[in-house]
Amino acid sequence: MTVTGMSMSYRKTTTPVFSEVDFTVPAGRLVPVLGSNGAGKTTLLKILCGLITPNAGSVTVQGEDIVRRPVAARAHLGVSLYPERSFSFRLTCTQNLRYYASLRDLYGARAKQEIAGLLERVGLAEYADTQFMRLSLGQRKRLGMARALLGSPSLLLLDEPTANLDTENVARFHEIIAEHAEGGGSVLFSTHTEGDLEKATEQFLRIADSRVLSLPKPEPKPEPEAEPKPEAGREAGPIVEPKTLQEAGQ
Ligand SMILES: Nc1ncnc2c1ncn2[C@@H]1O[C@H](COP(=O)(O)OP(=O)(O)OP(=O)(O)O)[C@@H](O)[C@H]1O
């Protein structure tokens, strides 16, 4: 994906959310996007998948312009926005995914097999026949992830994919995106968790003051040195300054 000279304002009178932004996401990269509340993470993801048209500049996915050739460009994208509201509430997980699979030209036995595999991958196999409205927020998030993976698109755009997930499912998410990158795919995902920077392949993006900075992944922090153990038979007491002879009353 390549973003060139992209600017965007919701209204002419307000400060632009983005001003002349350039960055690229090469194949096989995991790219976290950080930024404070209201910085523009969701807006950026909506621009990248073609839901919002920027005022200037371009976004291309595998050489296809997201505004001029949206269908061709979106064929390479798997998207999950936050919060997940686009599923049919009364349909089950499988029925919902079957509908979205058909939009990717996946039907019949192939669709059935891929959907069952994805539900298993995101830990929702036992909820395959549960209606969407009966899922918890974290389960909805995971169904969104399964939908994004349908048809193995090359670039995943995920808005706060770890929000509402428990520790086990955060780990599962990191495994899924690592596998995706090993297969040559890329993932751009927004997050508020600084710890997600460790999952970056090389770079991460930080949105601030209408700009998107592409920054190198920080070096891992060194492990803190272990406290020396007290010698055997001796209690580790508080450190006491040596007293002068006078103070000691001698
Ligand atoms: N539909 C809209 N109309 C007008 N302004 C909007 C609209 N959506 C978002 N904004 C404004 O655009 C800016 C960026 O919002 P956005 O939701 O992209 O931020 P964010 O980084 O995703 O925030 P958060 O971390 O809180 O989810 C904010 O100032 C917000 O008020």
C-alpha cells in the first residue's frame, strides 16, 4: 500500500485530520498505528479502505487506486473497524460469514471449509451457530477478524483489534497476524497499547498534529538486573549509615 500527499478535513473550517501524508506498507510487515484519542486512527483506516475519500492525494493497494478502482483495490483488503456494527444481528456467525464469503466469490464446500477453519482459528468454533446479537464484545471482535481473513487478502486493516480481548485472545491475535506476515501478507492495526510496538516488523506509525510519522521499531528494553540475594545465614536489613564514634556515644 502506498499513500501519497494525502490530506483530509471533515469540515473546511476545522483543523485538518491529515495534511500531506506519505507512507508505504511493504509486503510482509506488521505495522501498529498509534495516536491519542481523536488523533485520526479510525479516520485513517476508513480512508485506506475507501470509506472516506480524502480531499487530496492518493491511496493505492497493489497498484490499484482505492478511489478510482475501489472494487479492484478492495479485493486485496481485509477490514475490521471498531466497533463491529456491520454484521446482521439475527444471523449466526456461520451465516454472517457465508454472506461475506459470497462477496469474495467463495461459495459451497470451499466457503464452508474456509469458514469452519476461520471460526476455529479465532476461537469461535463452538459459537458457529450462535446469533451475532448473543456474542460478547470480544467475541464480536474475533468474528470481525475472521471476516477480515476471508479469502486470504494480502493487507489487513484492523481498528483496535485487541480492544475487548482477554490475554489468551490477545496472544491468539498476535499469532494470527505473525502467520499472515510469514505468508507475505501485511497488517496495519491501530492500538493504544505501547506493548504492541514489539509486534511491529520494522516500523510503526504515529499520528500527531495532522501528520503520520513512520518510525523505526524501538529497541527492546533490557531486562532489569536481578537483586543480589542476601548471603546465607544473614538477614538483608535496611542500609544504615555508619555512625561516628560520638553519635554512638563512645
Ligand atoms: N464523522 C465525523 N465528522 C466530523 N468529525 C469527525 C468525524 N469522525 C471523527 N471526527 C473527528 O476527527 C478526528 C479524528 O477522529 P478519529 O475517530 O479518527 O480518531 P481516533 O484516533 O480513532 O480516536 P480514538 O483513539 O478515540 O478512537 C477527531 O477530532 C474527531 O472528532
